Amino acid sequence: MLIGYVLLFITKVAMPVTDDIYPTLSACEEAAIEYKKSYPLAVLVCGEVYE
């Protein structure tokens, strides 16, 4: 069962940016846009979190 989305920073492995779980993909993508303002070179993706 899908419980939400997390914002992941991609290097050689995927690491969570925060402990937040976003309820929708669009909310996660908005958080990524805000984070990219401070860290423009960061490679960020939203990943699904399952129970």
C-alpha cells in the first residue's frame, strides 16, 4: 500500500533529503523545486514509500 513520497538526493546511492513523507507526488515535486533554489546542482527525485 502506497503511503506517500519522499524526496531523494541521487549520488551513487539514493539518500533521503528530509524525513518528510509527502502525501502526493505533486507535493514532493514542489518541495524539490524549493530545495533546488538553494542547491541548483543537486539531482533530486521523488520516490514512492510503501507500507
